[in-house]
Amino acid sequence: MLRIATTALAIAGGFLASAANGVHPPKLIRQILPLVIGFAMLAASPLKAADMSGNLVRRSYQYVALFNTINNFAVNPQNPFAAGGWNRTHYPTGLMNASVRALPRPNNDTLYVLSLLDLRKEPVIIHYPAFGSKYVSLETTAFDHYCEIPLAASKGDFKKPTSILYYSARTEGYSGEPVEGVDRVMEMSGDFAITFLRVMPEANDLEKFKANMAAVNAVKLQTLSEFQGKPAKAPDPLAMPAYSNDQNVFASNFQEAMQFVFNHTTFDPEKYEMDREALAALKAVGVEPSRVFDQSNAPEIDGKRLAEVAAKIAAEQNATWNDPQEAAPFLFRVFLSKGQIDLDTMVIQSVVGPVGVPASEAMYPGIATTDGAPMNAEHDYVIRMTKDQLPPANAFWSATLYDTKQGFFIPSKENKYSVGENAGMKLDESGGIAIYIAAERPEGVPTENWLPITRENLGIDVIMRVYEPDLEKMKTWVAPKAEMLNQ
């Protein structure tokens, strides 16, 4: 590659020298000269030209994260919460547990009804029943990680059954026209998408729990053909690139994965700056919409370096999120629609926990320590809140424990990963609470208020979830801090 670059630069230099001496190259040569120079610069140092300061990683992190997340929930046989294929729905039997490895920082508060959509051949219709739960929220997103909330109990939805038709700009034979019997039509920004229906099970009320579980299992997915009483159209063969975790994709098959993503994503560079910049960054490494990926002709990049940059960015974002002061500006800005979110916020949401909901539905403040040091499972901690210090939630709140590096639940024989209304909690006589993170349950501490850990050198962190927060009170509410109990 370097030899080709040197030759190209030499040719370009010869033409430029001739022009300087009054000898002008033929018109065709003059037209392609900028391309020759551009190719030479890219071939000489493709990654350096595209990613001097991590721009390439930052501009692509949202696509890498969602490429992995959506595929993990669609087809990963190791993921017990996977739908088992495209245009299928996963129906939960309970809250998520430590077996979940497809999604960083999953919640342990709501039932997830996950539908994975392949919209290339025809639209997909999902029928949502009415729910009696005090918290129900439907979120949709595609590979670009812009989030929409088409339905939410907080907006008065789910009081009656609702059907939504999903399609993309590339769905064959359909352009968004109304369909009789369908309540809403929604254009997705990509051909491959995911819908997350979150339902608080109200597990402490047996009758409500049974009713919510029955409603969950009444969610129904059909293709448009099936809705019209015909067989579903056979999907085109799918050559999906390998998915894994974010650093692995950056290291091993970044260009191939991004070419697939870009071929199945809708961009509007004239309207959206983030589209424009992402297209420019990826074009520099040979990725453009509607191209066929060819490894033999792809510009050479240093995947190892990309992964190192991605790992550094991920560590920085996690540290920011776990610092309440640093994270505060992001709490009101994450998981918004296209055109409403900035790059810094997109990167942090893609690292910390892909596919969340906006502040109107939930907020996710991190918990810092009283001494400012990161939490580690070599120590025990307590998080104390008086009644007046509890999160201002209109629905409910929780505190969930994760390992810092991967963002997964910490396995325990107690299967206890969070403290809250669904996973269990006990307020004290004054209406406050003390949440203990410890290898052994401290004497006198209710089991509901104990988050078990294994004594080891493992970074841990706690994220609070405030569902349907009082946004005005959240502007001044201060998250509690974790106090170390043993040195």
C-alpha cells in the first residue's frame, strides 16, 4: 500500500511540476489529478487521515454499538433474551438476570418485550394490547441509535389496544400509505430495527402481575402480508457480518460491519450535521452507502489501534457517567430523536448503556463514592437516603449494581441485582433507606436492601433509575453517595 502511495504521489508531483513549467497535462489527467492525490494520501496513512483524534471511532461508535446490540437480541443463541430470528418477538418470563450478556447495563425493573425487525422485503405490524401497569414504555431504534418513544403510559397510551406498522425507506413495494385496520404508520431509519416494550410487572400485587403478564404475551407481530391474510414474503438471503462486542468489531471487521450498516441506514447529510460528519469519516476508510464491501480493495486500517482508541473512549465515558457532577449535563440529553442529540451525548449513551429511554421516561444518575475513588468488590459500601432524599419518581425508582468493565449484573446465588419496588426494598421507619453492597449480608439489614458481591478485585458501580421523573425536581435533586465500610 505504501509503495502504491509513493508511486501515486510521484505521478501527481510530476504533473504538478509540469504545470508549474507551463506544460499542462491533458484534460482527463487534470480531472482525475485530485483523486490521485487523495488516494495517495489515504493509502499512505488511511487511519491517520481519518482518525487523528479519535474522530473515526467517535463518529462510528453509535453504529458499532447498535450493530452488536441488535444482532445479539435477534439471533445470538447464547442470549436467553434473544428473539431467535428476525421478525420475531421475545416474550419474557421474568426480569432480566445475570445470564444477560448482550446488552451493557440492562435493567432489573421492567419486563422486556423485544421485537427484531427486518424491513427489507415488507412492512411489519405489531399489535400492542392495553396495560394496567403504572409504567409502560415503547421505544424504537435502528443501527443509528436515535431513539423514539411512539407509545408511553406517561403520555396516556396503552389504555386501549394500538397497532403500529413499521417500514423503512428501502422497504420493497411500500411508501408509507395508510393500511386499513392499522392505527399508526412509522418510518424507521434503518432496515434492521428493534422495538423495546418495557412493562413494570407490579410484582408486589399478584393480580396486577398476572394481568400484566397476560398482556405482555398478547403482543403480536405480523408482516403486512400476514395481516392481509397471505403468507409472509420470503426474505432475501442475509449475509450479516460477524457481530461481537464493540472492541472486537473495531479490531477485526470494522469496515465490513460499517458497510453493511450504512447500506441499511437512511442518511440526510444536508439536514443533519451528524449524518454529514459520519459519512465523511467513514468515506475516508472506504465505507459509503450502497457500496459492496470488498476486502481486497478496502483501504488499509489498523484495527488494533481502532480498538485501543475505542477502549480508551469507553473508559472515559464510564468514568464520566459515574461522576454525578460530570454526568449531570447528559441526564436530560440522552436517547433522543435524530436532530435532537449531540455527538458527545451519543457516544456516552452508546458506551454506557445502549437503547435507553429519554428523560421524560427515565433518568439514570450514577452513584459516586464519598471519597471519590472508584468502587471495588474488595470493599463493602452503603448508600443512605432519608425520606426527603429519595429520587423524585412519579412511577418508581431503583438502584442497580454492575461490574464496571462490561456493565453486566454481578452473579449471585441470591439472584439479587437491584434494590427497588420490583426487585424488593424495605424503607425504614422514617421512610428512608440504606442499601448495602457487601460480600455478606450485614446483621440486621433486610435481604431486600442487600446487593451481594463476591470478594475480588473487580470494579463495580451503581446506577439509579428514576422512572417518569419529576423533571423540575430532578434539576436540583442530588444523587446519594456510596460510603466505604471496610478498608
